[in-house]
Amino acid sequence: MPRAAFLPRQLQYLQPFRKEFASRPSEELDEDSGFASLLALLKRRIKGHSTVEAEKVLEEDKAALQNWLSAPEQINDCLHFAAGVFLIMSPAELVKQILEDSVKEFEPLPWVEMDLPAGIKPRRFEKQHDGGMFVKWKGFTFAICAISDENLASAKGHAAHGNGYGHIISCSVQFGEAAGTKYVRIGENRFGRPDKDITYVLVVPGGHVQISLCKLGKRPSAKWDDAKWKEYAQLDRSKWDETPVESFFHTLRVEMKQMQNE
């Protein structure tokens, strides 16, 4: 495999992008995954410059990148994505986007908190400017996100509809100061057997939250014989009890967390 060509000094700040995406499948580099990474590097590139200076720097970088990528050995380099961004967005538009995002980073973030048993470490998404949490515990998987007042009606409508898949049963629930609606979706798994997942839309101290809850079943194994597969296919996954997770919901609250800017 040929060795990757070195970037010119002017463009070496883009090397982390190459390191992140060079060895990954091309389908993983898209607008969602690549743009945020590129924008973070451009932000560092123009740090300390005035708006006019920043636009000039990126204009020069755009030309230098296009020139470097024109060499035959760079035909498959992942920085063609960056060149595409430069074609879609002008340096002025990129600088404006970076400045607007920087302002947002100083805004407090709605941060979901819930008291969990010792040893449980929820996954957080602070770098994505998301104050929610993702938790795996004793076969349960649940995600909790804060909902703005503007998105509350949409969240309820989506939960009540369930993407049109399965039968939705809704009811009012209250867990201490947390109260709202519980939406239980009963559908079928790939074996045609009953399955269940639950969505909660709750008002809690400090705001609103949406909770998506499911129970992971037994993992299939390639070593199973036909009898074991038949037994697995006949499992009814709609009978699991959600109350162990619901026992934490009375501690739910939304707090405003000040983000740390770079």
C-alpha cells in the first residue's frame, strides 16, 4: 500500500482529519460525520484572526488544497471531502458558521440528570452539544434526552404514532415530581413473535424529557443447534417488566450546564 503523501505546511492542520477518516470506509465520511470534524479544525485555524483575516486565510487554504489534491497520487484522499465543503460554502460562509457555533457553545445546555445505582456509568454526548444520556443496565437499554417547549408536541405525536409499526397503548404516569405519558408499543420481531418497547414523555423539575426504553433479549449464537434456534424464535419479548428502571424516574431533572469553549 503506497504511503500517504505529506501535506504542505500550510495545510498540516488538516492532518487530524486524514488520520480520522483515511482508514475508515468511504461511506462513513458524510455530512454528519465529516463536517463537524472539519469545522473544528477550521475553527482552530482561524482562531485569533479578525473576520476579514479569517476569510482570507481560508480562501488561500482552499486554493492550496485544490492544488495539492490535483496530483494523481491524491485521487482517493479523504480531503476531497474538505475540498467539496469549500466548493459548497464560501470562506465567508464558513467563518460565519464557525462564529455562530462559537456563540452557541457559550449558551447553557439542558443537561439531564438522574440518580442511578453505584457502578452505572451513563454515556454522555457533551461534545455533540447534547445533554442526554444513554444507559445499559441489567439487560435494559434506555436513552433520555431533554425536550424543548417547541418540540414537546412533536415528541408526543411521534411517540403516540410509533412510526406506524405495532400497537400503541398510552397512559398517564407519575414518578414523584416527574409526570407525563407512557407509550407502550407492542409489535412483532423478525420471527413474528411479540415484542415491546416503551417511550415516556415527562415533565420533570427543570424541563421536559423523552425516554426510550427496551429490554435486550438473549444473544443468538452461531453454535446453536436447530432446537435452540427454535426455542429462541418462540420467545415472547413483550412480557418484560419495566418497573426496575421506572424506580429511578422520580430523580429525573433537567439542569442548565455551562459548556466549556475551546
